[in-house]
Amino acid sequence: MTFTVIWAPSVRNRLAELWVDRSSDRASITKAADEIDMRLGSNPIRWVRARGIYWELTIPPLRVLCQISEEDRMVKVVQVRWTSR
């Protein structure tokens, strides 16, 4: 299964802020974001946990909340946060 993964513009901006603010962790942030894209794009339900109306995926040092539309085969990332390892 292939899903299209879209990061909301505000979420992309927050990801960029994290990348700039945590210069010593840039490689881990980039790796985590790439892994999040891969997992959400392949079979999102396999990797996420339900959080109310959203789904959560944690790949340290990032945690994202997303909305999944299986019918449209779309995943929208609506929040990204730094998480402790």
C-alpha cells in the first residue's frame, strides 16, 4: 500500500525550527523525518497509535500527530514535537 504523506506548512516550519535550534541533533532529526515519511507512506496503520481523532508516531527524537484517510490514501501530518530519547 502506498499513501501520500503531506506535512502541513506550519508543521514543516516547526520541523525547520527544530533543525535550526538543535544543531547538534540535525542528523538525527533528518533521519527521523525520513523514517516518518517512509512509514506513513507505506502502511501507516501498522506504525501509529490512536490519539483521539489523530494518530501518533514516534521516531526519536520526533513525535508526530497525523490524520489518515484510508479511502483517499492520504496522511496529513498536523503536529511535530521534540521528544526525549
